[in-house]
Amino acid sequence: MTTIFINIKELLQTRPREITKVSGLQMKVLPSIKNAYLLIKDDEIIDFGEMNNTCFGIADEVVDCTGKIVLPAWVDSHTHIVYAGNREQEFVDRINGLSYEEIASRGGGILNSAEKLQNTSEEDLYKQSKKRLEEIMQLGTGAVEIKSGYGLTVEAEIKMLRVIRRLKDEYKLPIKATFLGAHAVPKEFKDNKDGYMDQIINQMLPAVSDEGLADYIDIFCEKGYFSIEDTERILEAGKKYGLRAKIHVNQFNIIGGVTTGVKYNALSVDHLEVISDDDIEVLKNSETMPVALPSCSYFLGIPYTPARKIIDAGLPLALATDFNPGSTPSGNMNFVVSTACIKMKMTPEEAINAATINAAYAMDVTETHGSITIGKKANLIVTKEIPSFGFLPYAFGTNNIDSVFINGQKI
Ligand code: NIG
Ligand code: FE
């Protein structure tokens, strides 16, 4: 089955296969073809170019994109969409003056979500999570990473990861699973963090590995959560099971997580709301992608990741949602792209590069996703009729998506 998209006002992010990420000044360039066509066969892009170079007769189906822009679907490389219930009450508590840290120290926060998840059946957790997945797909997300970390017991972590595996089996977009046992220290281990670390390393990791449930390993490296020493232990243990790191660092404090991440050749270091000059130097010449999560900054009222400092130093940057019940109850990549422009002073070109090609790097799907490239999967966004691609972040809060295609199928 072949489908041809014709009269595309502008086809964005047309790249040769060798480009797997863009850094520094390259991020200002978004290669594109005006008045274009795109030909797909089954689930794959097989040709594209200028309209005058094609003949329509060849395809089984024709999609007229007059006035519309086509781009690769968003890649969301950092989410926690498998969770139970919500934390709406903590949202109200914060409005009334409590801080995120205060709520956590009173036993709310991650521990609140863990309790809810432990008391939710695997079936119910799957049902709640699939709704969120379907919602983000409608919003243009065509590849997603999902973390565990709201279980905090062997049983509940495995339950979360099995739900992620079921989502992988049931849906056509690529899903990567990250084991985040070290997300918070559970109540039972309040005065015995090392005991919990031992449980992660000696019980959870072997069980996760036995069932092949994770692609990556993560830890919340932050004051009051897990130290650099803990991070080294977890990443070392993950390495033994072949799990590469994708870690939470520098959300509130700089404690050295970036250096540790790079030392372990992490695929990505995520959050970076605070970042030092030394961190920037360490990231240069590394293979680690820095990832910013602006919706989290928006929701918590914490600083935005200094994108200009990072990009102007010549580094790449990716954008993701962080969709989770506590710090970011939103999986809307369109809002992320807009907020990156408005609050982090990224240009539309930079933000779109960060949410597609660089995001694909941050979850290792560049072989198949993140750009309009022959042989890659036909995971696409077709916009409504809009004046130009800059209109997407400009018209924040407006849904400018006409349709989304996953593996060549309109969803
Ligand atoms: O990435 N920072 C750590 N973990 C999540 C939020 C966890 C929560 O509040 O439930 C994050 O923001
Ligand atoms: Fe997160």
C-alpha cells in the first residue's frame, strides 16, 4: 500500500541518514522543502521532493496537504506516563503556599504516587496508562520513553515495567522502558537508604533483567534523594545488566550528576534547570545528550533550563515533556516546543530540532525516527493550514495539528 502526500506547503526536517543529532549553530537550521510531496509505502518513507518532480498516478492513496506543513512526529524521550491516580491535591497545596520539596518531605510527592500505584492492579494501571499514551499520540508524539519509579518495591516496579511492556506490544510507536527504582527512598527504608539501594541492586535489577523489562537505567540524583555515590553504584550495577544510563540530574541543585552521567557514557542527562560552566565543559566531546523539560519548570515555577547557554556553547539540546503526576501532569509536546521558544529563547528551528532529531538521539531511535529520511518510519504530523512553521510555537495553546500518522496509518 502506497500513500502520497501532495502539495505540502513545507516538508520539515528532511535529513540524510548520517545526521543523528545537531549541535550549537546547526540547531538554527531546519532543512525543508517547500511545495513538496512525500511518498510512503506501508510504514516507511520511500521518497520525497519538490512537487514538480513527481507524478501522482503511482500511489494507492493521495492525501492533499494544500496549505499544510508536514513534519516528523514529536519524540518524547522522558516520561513517567505509567502512574496511578493523580496528585491534584498537592497542586492545590502548592497554590496555597507549600513548596514541592515541603510536600515531598511530608510524605507526599513520589511516595504518594508509589502508595497509589502499589494499591492499583496491573490491569487498572494499564487502562489508566493507555489513555495517556493515546492522548499524547493524538497530540503528535510518535515515539516515547516511559520510566518506572512509582513502584519502589520489587513487586510494584515489576508491575509498572510489565505495563510498559504491554504498551510496547499493543501500540505501533516505539516505546523504550527505563528502570527508575532509585526515584525516592520508600518510607520503610527512611533511615536505611543503603538497605533500599541493596534491594534495587540485588533484587529489583536481577528481576527486571530476567524478564528483559528495561532498556535503560535511571536515578534521581538530587539532594535529599540519591547522592553521587548512589548514582555511581546504580549506574555501575545497570552496566552489568547492559542497561545504559538516562538520568535525572540538576533539577534543584548541582551535586555533580552531569559529570557522573558522562563518566558512565549516559545516553542523556535530563532536567538541568541548574547547570554550571564545568557541567557544560564536561558535556562537550561527550556522547551524552542534555535534555530540557520546560513543562516541569512551568508547572513547578522553578528555573528553566538555560538553553541559550547550552546551545551557544556548541552543545546539542533535546526537549521532552516529563509527563508525570507530580511535577508535570501534561504530555503535550506542542506546549513544550512553544514554551522552549517563549521562556528559553530557543528559535522555532532550534525547538523543532530539539523535539525531533535530538530527541530521537536521546532515546536511541535515530535509525528509524526523528527526521524525514528515506527508509525511516512514516510517523508524521500534518498541520492545519498555517502561515509557516514558526506559527506552531507562536500560537501557543492552539491545536494546529490536523492529523497524525504512525507507521503510515492515520490515528
Ligand atoms: O522528573 N524529579 C524527579 N521525578 C519526576 C517527578 C516526580 C514526581 O513528583 O512524581 C520529575 O520531575
Ligand atoms: Fe522525570
